[in-house]
Amino acid sequence: MSIDLNQPVFLERRSYRQRRMMDAVRLLPVIGLLLWLLPTLWSVSDDGGVEPVKMSQAIIYVFGVWVCLILSGGLLWRYLVAGGEMPAPLDADATSEPE
Amino acid sequence: MASVNLLIAVCLIYVAFLFAVAFAAERAASRGRGNWLRSPLVYTLSLSIYCTAWTFYGAVGYAARSGMEFVTIYLGPSLVMIGWWWMLRKLVRIGRTQRVTSVADLISSRYGKSNVLAIIVTVMAVVGVTPYIALQLQSVTLSLSIFADPTGVTDGGMNLLSAGFWVALGLALFTVLFGTRNLNANERHDGVVIAIAVEAVVKLVALLAVGIFVVWGVAGGLGEMMVRIDSSEIGQWEVDSSRWTALTVLSGAAFLCLPRMFQVLVVENDDERHLHIASWAFPIYLMLMSLFVVPIAVIGLDLLPANANPDLFVLTVPLSQGQDGLAILSFLGGFSSATSMVIVATLALSTMVSNHVVMPIWLSFQGQGAAVSGDVRNVVLFSRRMSILVIIALGYLYYRVSGGSGALAAIGLISFTGVAQFLPAMMGGIFWRGATRVGALSGLLVGFAIWIYASLLPSFGADVVMSQALLDQGPFDIDFLRPQSLFGIEGVDPTVHAVFWSLFLNTSAFVLGSLISFPNPLERLQGAQFVNIFAHSGHARGWSGSVAESEDLMVMAQRILGGSEAQKLFRREAQKQGQDGHLPEPTPDFLQRLEREMSASVGAATAHAMISQLVGGTSVSVQDLMAVAHESAQMLEYSSQLEAKSSELSTTALQLRDVNAKLTQLSVQKDAFLSQISHELRTPMTSIRSFSEILRDSDGLEAVDKTKYASIIHVEAIRLTRLLDDLLDLSVLENGQVSLNPATGALLSVIDHAVTTTQAGAIRAITIDKSGIDGALVLTTDLDRLSQVFINLISNAQKYCKSENPTLVIETVVKHDEVVVLFTDNGISIPADKRALIFEKFSRINDQDGSGAGLGLAICREIVARLGGKIEHLPILKGNQFAVHLPL
């Protein structure tokens, strides 16, 4: 990508914070995927000697991750909408956003 | 105990209610009061068609059989939604700017509007979704049967297959009435979307109600519930890691690729901001849908007999507790799930079938082109309705063939794997510009073939389509190709096996095909547009409509968009162009917009084909543009060649003109030469004749006179002889017949000899300065001829130097391999216009006494040329300088 001289290299504090929040939005599904793939490492019932994970614990874990993801997603959305960082609908967002 | 008849009545009332809601919504929308219809909430709820009867009933059955694994089906979509920024954002933007109507349209549009690709995707989608529709039929019939026998052990005396038929018929009618009332798929089905949203609420409320009843009504609170879960037979973590991972990925992929999901996610999307809200709101819905699945399964396993069908616990648990009202609500929830899924899925599929299969065939059968009269809309609507019927009939057929058996979850996963085959072509298409049509085609075909072989056909059970022997030993006893353990990988779960191999080989074929093939220009253009959609939500390519008749376009647009719609569009366009009438100019902009409008009704490829039929030869395809560019490049090259040639020609012409001028001059000289020579010859001849006549005829002549006359005759004869000698000499020299006698001698002595010769008997004295001569210079050349040249030059100076104190300076200069002998006098310079001619024959400059014949310098030039040198006249400020160049 070529460097656009019209775009600032450094941002003021507020914009900087919002950029990082956009980064968080992008990162969220990755974190979710990792957390939800974690159960594949849990011991299953036929592992000798190791106490298998109880169903209630599993439910609490999986749904706990779910709630966290939803909350983070919702909060990030609110923050970014308030800051006007969310991409506007079709017409206004014709150019790619600066990184 | 609720009877089956009561249930049917409830269903009919419910359907009537949905119709009313849909109708009201469409009326509100048409009156412009429908803003609330397009709220983020409705968008989020409409996404809930992901949760079908499979989810509603099957998830509990799934949980009862394999514990927490059921939740993977929701985790994948949740991740896709939360990761909206990565994929959905781009998909929705592409769908909106390119007016994409379906998955098939997206893929065909991305790969150069290829109809072949669209047809393949359509067929794959139909085949892939068929088991899913069968699944809905199965769950609705099963749920009906449960009311006939609440234990869920037998089918309660109902004929499940014929019940399935009636359910299928009902669903088909429902869909036709609902979905095909208006045509433009991109106008979005306001009524349908609202009905789906209502159904989404109904199924969520139903499942939550059953869940709350189970947890607080049966188990007696959250804590006790957890204890009961842990002590039940699914109380321990027993998930196969490979299945957990594969199903999460698979459900995420299917969420993107399922035609019905694409319909609600992309096609029905009204505002990109809705997606942002749905990105966290839809996971809430999914989470709530799965929240009570495990409790219901655990209680069902506890309360009901061991042989009860766990897929129906959602119904049988309330029934067994005497909660008929709750059971009916739950039944409605399942019914909602099934109907909403079937409606949207068949709508999406029928759009694909009619746009990509029926319409192109119909258009090509029409033959006369797109401009013939008659309303295409009827054809489109009819083909969509027929497609709906055929698709549901296929679902019913699958249901019959598979015997209505098998767990709901297993059937659903087969369907998921089938549609997930679109993923590589889709993702590759929007993220990788190098993806080509050939790659997409090969990937899709490979993935689809493996899916059919390893997943779909074995799903019918042994000996239905595939024999037990084939399943066990592979085709022709090739162990390697056993459908459920391809390439010798054994002991893997069949679903994981099919998912892995089909997606892996699909992606490989896609990438490989893309790498080795070369896309056509339209593909490359579309590729750039899709991949860089945020950089330029621009236009695909230009139509040049100078010849396209607006009227023809109008006729065609009316047939597809409908009369009033088309007129509105054209009038709006005409106003935008600042015209009074109803027909706008067919500008490229307008044609492009028209194509997009039409593609919303009949698909990109068909719309493109129809416009190009009308605009005909003037449609500027990219290929045409390339050809034009190529031609102009050639013409440029040609013209630059011409330019070079013409400058060459003008140089030649200039040279020719010079030559011509010289020739003309020479011709003049030739004439002058002839008159000159006759004059030169006649003058002495006349004197000789007259004096010889006097001598002959006069008798009394004095001796003195006689002698005098005789000597005149003698002198004239000598002059004649000399003239003839000179002429002879010159002609010999010019013809190159001269024979040279080379000898070696000092240059100084040659010059001395010449000076001596000329000064003997000279009339006018001239001072000759020889001090500048290098006495040591020795030449090997024809010395006699050389001295002749020198004599000529010196005598010329003697004759013509009109200075008061005539001086001739002779000097030598040695340069490299030649010696230059310079003869410089101080007389009057030869005028510039005469200089070019002094070495020509008979050229005489201000020769007043007429004694010279004008041959001397010509002879000199010829001699020096024979000797290998040259002679030239150098203009100096005062006087003349002749330079004789001689090789050393």
C-alpha cells in the first residue's frame, strides 16, 4: 500500500484510542476462537486417573466465554459509535480508512 | 391431551396470523411508514432462520446423545458474527454495491459473470439444501406424531410418510404465497422478513419457556439442575476434539455459505450499521437458544422411557408433565423454525434456479432477443414458483428415500458440509485477486464430488445407494477409496473425515487452478472490484449506449421490473439528465444502473446478457476495449514508422533537389561547353583559313608579309593542337584510362621545375615565395603529372592575380598521412557563387583576354584524384588559396 501524504502519521490521543478499539474489534473473534478451542485440551472420561471435567463446569465455561464476547462486542460497539469511528453507511465510506 | 386436529387448527390460525403480519408490514412499507420494519432488531431476528427445526428439536437430541458437542453449531456462527469486521462487512458491501441476489450470483459475478459457475453453484446449493428441507419435514411430522402418542416411542398410528407429504405441500403453498408475490429479490421481502422476525420471537420464547419450566418447574432451581446435570449420563465432558474443532469451523462456514443465510445477511440487509449491531446481538440470540438445551436433555433422559426419541424431548417433557399449553407453544416454536427456514431457503434457491438456470435457457429458446414483447415477469414468477415446488418435492423425496430415519443432527451436518464447499471460492473471490474462474470451477467440482461420495450417498444407509461392500472395501476393492476412510485414513469420525477431505481438496484445487490459469479481462476487473470494494465502490464497466434505443430498453425494463416501476425509473433518470420526456438518453451511467436494477430481478449474468442483446454491437466489453487499445497501439507504431519514413523521404527529396540543381547547372555547362568548344576551335580555324587563302591567292606578297602570315597560321595551329591535347588529356583522365608512371622524388624539386617552367616567357611577373616548403619531403607518385598540376596552378596565379604587387606563396603542411601543398595569392577572391564551378570544364571567371580554355583546373582535379588526393579551393579574406592534398 502506498503512503498517502495527506494522511497524518500520528494521531491525537482520542483518535489513537479509537483506532486501538477498532483493533480490539478485529481481535475479538480470534480470542473467542482460542477460548472455545480450549475445551479440546480437556481430559475426557476415559483418561486414566485424571478426573474428567464436569458437565456443569463445561456449561459455565462455554457460556461464560459467550457472555464475555457478547459484552465486549457490545461495549466496543457503543464506544465506537459514540466516537463516530464506526464506518458510516455506503455512501460516506467510499475511501479506505487510514491505518 | 391436545389432539392432532387441534394442533392442525392451531397451525392454520398461526399461519393466518403470520400472513396478516406480513400483509400489514408490506402495506406499511408501501405507504412509506415502514421504517421500523428495517430496524437492527428486525435484521438480527431475521438472522435467526439459522436456527431451524433442527436446532429447536435436534439440539436437545444431540445433547442427549453426545453432550456439549451440540453447542459447536452455535459457536461457529457466533464467531463469524463477532468477527464481522473481517468477512461479513466486506460481503455485505459487495452485495449492496454489486446488487448481488444470491450466493450463486456472487460467485458468478466475481468470476467474470460466468453463467456456468452460477449453474454449478445453483445445482450444488439445491442438492446441498435438500437434506435440510427433508429435515424440516421430518421434524414437523415427528412433532405432530408425538401428540398422537406422547411417549414418543411409536408413531402413534400415524402414517409418517403421508403426513410428510401433506406437510411438504402445506409448506410449498405457504412459500409460494409468501415469497413470490412480488418479483424484485433486491426490493427485499418486507413481509417475509417481518414474518420471520415474528417466528424468531415465537421459537425463542417457546424454547425459553420449556427451559424455564424444566429448570424451575421440574428440577427445582438452578443449583439442583446443575447437580442433576452432573449426575446424569451426559454429566461428564466427553467431546471428541476433532469433531469439536471441525464442527465449529463447519458451522461458521455454513453460516456464510447457506443460501438462506446469504439471503438474510446480505440480500435483505438494508443498512450496514445493522450488521454492526447484529454482530453482538445475534450471538445473544444464539446463546439463549442453546442455554436450556442441556437441562431439557438431562430432564428428558431422567423422566422419559429409555427408548423415547430424544429429538422430541422439547415436546415430550412438557407433555409428560401434563403441560399441554406449554407443549402446544413448543410445537408452534418448532413449527415456526421449520416454516421460516423452508420459506427463506426455498426463496433463495428458487431465485438462484430461475435466474441462473431457467431464465438463460428461456432467453436462448426465445431466440429473438430481449426486445420481443411479452412480460418476462410472468415467466420469472412462474419459474420461481415451479422451482419452489421442485425443491420442496426434492426434500420430500430425500425424506422418503432416507426413510425418515436418522438423527436430525446428522442430516443437518451433511447439508452443512455440502454448502460449505462454496467457502473457498467465496472467500478466495473477495480476498484474493488471483482467484480465477477455472480455480473456482475446479475447487467447487472437486469439493462437491467428494461431498457426494463421502458424505451424502453413505448417509442413505448401507445398500440404499451404496452397497455395504462398497462402504467396507471401497470401489473395485480399492482400499484407498473407501467412502468413509479416503486415502487410508481410518478411525476418523465420518463427518470430520468428509469435512476435512472435501474442504482440503476443494481449497487445493481452487488455489492450484487459480495459479495455473489466466483470468479473462472481465474476471480481472470484477476481481479487483470485489477485493478492493472499500477502496472504490465504483462501477463495473461501461456500456456505450449511443446506438441503444431508449425505447427498446424501456420495453425490456418493463417486462422485468414491471410497467410502473420501469416508468418511474426511466422518468427519474430523465429528470436527472435534465430532460423533459420519459425517455432518458442511454448514457453509460444509466445503462449501468439499469443493468443493476435488472440484475436484482434476474441475476447479473442474465441482465448483462439482455442489455448486451439490445445495446448489441455497441456494448463495450473489456475484450473490445482491449482490442481497441491494441489496435491503437499498432496504429501509433505504424504512424511513427510513417513519420520516420516521411522524414527520410524529405531528406532524400532535399538531396534530389540539390542534385537536380547541380544537374541543371551541368546541363547549362554542357551547352556552354559545346558552344565554347566550337568557338574555341573556330577562332583559330578562321585565322588559319583566311591567312592560308591570302597566301594562296595573293601573288605579289612581300617576303616579310609571307613570313608574318605563315607564323600566324603556325601559332594558331599550335593553339589548336594545345586545345585538342587538353581535351584529349581531360577525356582520358575522366574515363580513368590514364596510366600513371610512379617515381620517387623530392616535392621541392617538382615545385621548382614547375616554377621554372611557368616563369620562362611569362608576360607578367609574379613574386613566388617558396620559403614555406619542407625540402625534405619525398613523394612516390607520378611526378610529371604532379608538376603539370603545379604548373597549372602557378600559371593561373600569374594570369589572374590582378594585384599591384602580385605574390604567390607556396608552402607545405604535413598532416597525419598526407601532405598539403598550399598556393596562396593575393589577388581578388573568386566570388562565392562561382566557387562551386571553378573545377568544372570551360568555367572561366572574369577571363577578359579569352586566352584560357577553362580546362586547366578541371584537368588538375582529375589528375590529383588519380594520384589519390584531392584539390580544393579555400576562401580566404583577400586572395585565393588552393590546397592540394597528396597521400604520403
